[in-house]
Amino acid sequence: MYLYFKLLSSSIISLNNYFCTIKNIDLPFWLRNWALIAAILIISIISNFLIIIYSMKIVKMKKQLQKSNEELTSLYQQITAADSQLKEQYEELSALEQHLRENEERYRLIVEAANDAIYEYNYKTNTLNLYGKWKELTGYKPDEIVLLGGFKNLIPPDDYSTLKNAIENHIKDKTPCFTLQYRIKTKNGDYRYLMLRGVVLLDEEGEKKTLVSASIDIDELKKAQENLHNLAYSDYLTKLPNRIALCEDFEKTTLPKYAVFLFDIDNMKYINDTMGHDFGDKFIIELSKRFKSVSQNYGKLYSYGGDEFLLVASFEAENDIKAIADSIIKSTHTPVVVQNREIHFSVTMGISYHPYHGYVFSQILMNADIAMYKAKMQGKGKYLFYNPSMHEGIIERLKIESHLQNALTKNEFMLYFQPQYDLRNSKITGFESLIRWNSPELGFIPPDKFIKIAEDNHFIIPLGKWVLEKSCEFIKKVHEMGYKDCIISVNISVVQILEDDFTDIVVDAVKNYGIDPSYIELEITESVLMESFEIIINKLNKLKNMGFKIALDDFGQGYSSLSYLQALPINTLKIDKSFIDLIDAKKRKRSITDYIVILGRRLGLSIVAEGVETQEQMNYLKKFKCNKIQGYYFSKPLPLEEALKIIDKNKG
């Protein structure tokens, strides 16, 4: 604008100057330059106006700038504060990230250290994640398990069904977690036991969201439990279920009719003593296999302890019971082969059956035991059915057994002595010592009532030692009276002989009383030799070589003694009373006694006849040159003082 007015004023001045020149007029300066002055004034006014306008704008802009500056300052402060917060948040995020990494590392270490196999399944996305020890437990890598279709193809159907039920019950009952044991098939085809602990997480709608579980290896624990169970419920030798299993099986049995067959092996102790316990164990194992094979069609076979077996079988009629018993007895007719040796054996059995012999299983079992005990008393290789009258004998046995243990310390036993007469000169040349028991509570108890019980509970060992010592004491007195040729016969139980120190006990007894061994005659029964021949014959040979006499008692009652007789280290053969009784019978039977006497003499043995009660018997035995006799015809067994008197009387 200034340029415009300047040009305009210049043009006016120029024009004015030109006009004055033409007119030759001399105008005053201000008039000649009025346009310039006007222009200058206008320009000044306009400039001032413009300055005012610009000043106002500047002021406004300054205010705006000041406001903007304030806003910028506030924004800066906000940014500064935000930056500080961001730094703090960054530091917190960094710390959280570090903590997360540490937790992840810790979690990894815990999972590895805990030997857990982690299972995570997302129900929403149908995705499966596996962590931890799956490969160590199954042989499969986690991705291999997924490719196999998960665990449905690795867990047995019944265990998988149990797992599904556990999950459903966990959700339904809202329990904190669920646990169960299950089997899983490993890569090598074996099954391993695992323990699972899991939880199902639900979403806001209560729908299943995630299943998380941890499985640990309990295979060794499970095997240990199974071993403990087997130890508790089965016989370690035969692997048959034992008494505990029997009681649990039949504690609440609902079988309407069942029979209990309780049987044991005859002479098992002698097999152990002669062949050794290792051989005996193998023998029992073979027997268990045979009995199991025989009984599997009838019922369940149990090991009842040691050499005892028990069969529980259902039945329709009593003939069925007899048929089962006969089949078991028949199975014993074939010998068992152990270590290339044939072992002949027999069993004795007691039978009781429900509901005829009782309503409670324990009662049936007890009655079968009673029947077996009675069967043993009557012989071996047989069976008996229970009947109530058997209780009387059991009660009597229990009474005897309860008083027997203390009878020796209470001095309730005494020895009686029965003289043995030499038929050539009718002189007493020996005695047999016979034990008697007079109980203050039970009265007089005959030997056949308590000897077997003493053998069964091994009380015969201290009792037999006492008899031997008292017999030595007696014969010592006889010798001191001047009858130095007299001998004493002492009955010896197989239980005593089978003791390791038996020979030492016998030797010590004669040494303690200063008696020559040749005046001690040890009587052993024929049945003992049949049952445990090998071990006994070695001890008898040793004792005979020391000078002791050996007598075979009750000859004729056994079944195979003739085949053993020549091999036995015996000096004396004692004929059983049952054969002496035949002397008064028909002549046809009398020949049996003849043969026994003749056989003994041909073997160079001294023959002693027991149970001689009549003149006819004595004359007959004298005729066939029997060496000695003993029996009521001459004298009954006498107490010590009377025995000493009778020998003096016999001398006179």
C-alpha cells in the first residue's frame, strides 16, 4: 500500500510540477507537494492503523501463544508424568517377566523333580497338552501319545471307564479334586500302574473348560502291595490261598450246602528229618500240584499250614462228598517223584459239612479238624466223617495236654519196672521201665493216653530224658545189690531219636551213673523204622558200636519189617502181645508165632515175648526156645521198691 501511495503521490507531484511549469506558476512547497504530504499522511495513518491491527493480532497471538505454552507446559508435565509411569510400568513388566521366567523354570524343575506326568485337555478347543515324565513312564513321547488318539487306546477299558466315572462324580459333587489308580500300556507292551490326581475347571456357565491332572508312577508300590497281599493271603511255598484267605472267603458264605475236607500228609516230619527240609518243601510243592489238579472240579483248595490242605466243595448228596474224598485218597496211591526219587505217601482226612455239622463256617472247620484227629488215631491213609461223639476225646486230650506240661516239674510221673524172665533158668535177667502218670487233678492216666500227646507237642523230649536217667539210676541200684548181669530196657520215641543231640544224651546218662552201655537196651518200635529208617539206622549203628543193646519192640505190627530186619543193628526181637494171645487160639494161627520165633533165632537175635499171661503160653514159648518172657503170668509192672524186692525174692 505504501508503494501504491508513493507511486500515486509521485504521479500527482509530477503532474502538478508539469502543470506549474506550463503555466509558469510558482506555488508554495506544501501546495506543490500537497499530494506527497497527503500521501505521507495517509500512509502514516494507514501504517499506524495497520500497526494497531498487527499489534492487536500480536497481542492476541501472544495470548494464544501463552495459552498454547501453558497447554504445552501442562502437556509436557503430563507427558513427563506419563513417561515416569511408563517407566515404572516397564520396570514392573520387566520384573513380572523375570518372575514369570523364574516361575516357569521353577515349574519345569518341580515337574521334572516330582516325576509327574502332566495332562492338560481343553474341552473348548479339543486340544491336548502333555508335559513331564510321560516318556519315562510309558516309553511314548507326548506327541506320539497324541497321534495314538490320546489315552483311550492306552488305558484298559475297565480303568478308562473308572476314570470317566471319577471325572463325572468330581464335577457333580464339586469336590476339590479327584484321585484314582489306573493302568497304562507302555511302548513295550507291559502295563504300568499310575496314580492320578486331577481337577476339572469350569467356565462362567458351569461348562467344562479344562481338565488338568498329574500322574505319578506307583508301579513298584503296587507290586509291593501285591507281594504283601500274596504273603498275607497265600502260602509262600505252594502259592495256594492260605488260612487268612479261607476265613475271608467263607466268613460270610451263602452256599447252602458245602463240605470241608481237611487232610495232612502222614509221616511228613520223618520225610523232612530223613531227606532234609529242602527236599520236603519240593515234595509239598509237588503234592499241592496234584491235589489242586484233583480238586479243581470240586471246589477251592487251600494250604492250611505246613503239610495240611483244605478243600471246600459244594455238594448235592452225601455220596458226592464220599466220591470227592475217595478221589483224593486215590490220588495218593501213585508215588510222587522228587529229585528222581519216588516217594510213597498217604493222607489222613477229616470231613465235616454244612448244614448238618454246623451252621457257622468256623464250627464246620473245627469239626473237620476233630474228625481228622480221630482218623489219625485209628490209622493212616483214611478219612472219617465228623460226628458229635468225637468231642469227648478232644476235650479229654485238651485236659491232658494242659496238665502235661507241668507234670514233670511237679514230680507227678513215676517209673514202674516189669521183670523179664530167662526161660532157661527162670531167673530175672532184666527189667523194662514203664512210665506212669498220677495227676492230682485228672487221676491215673495210662501211657496210651498221654504218650502220643507228648510226642505231638515234643514234651516227650524232656520226659524221655527223665525216663532214661531214672532207668539208669534204677539199674545202678540193682547192680549195687549184686545183680550185675541185669539189664534195663528203655522205650525210645522216634521224636527223641530224631533230635540232633539224642546220641549225646544217651551217652551222658550212662556216664553220669557209671554204667557200662551193654546194660542199657534201647527199645524202638517197628513202625518208627518204617517211617524214618535211614536217619535212625545211622544213630542205632553208632550206639550199638558203643556197646548199647538195641531191641525191636512190637514186632509183627508193621507191614514191611521183614525186608528191613536183616539190615537192622538190633540185638533183641520182642514179639507183640497180639501174637502171644494167638497161642491159646486155634493151631492154624499158632504157626505165625512159631515163624517169628524161628526167624529171630536164625538171625541170631535174643527173643523176648511180651504179654505172657498163661502157663500154656509159657510152655509153648519155652518149647520153641524163646529166650525171655515178660507179662502178668510172672509179674505186673512194679514200683521201684517192689521191683527191688522181687529180684531178691527171685534169687532165693
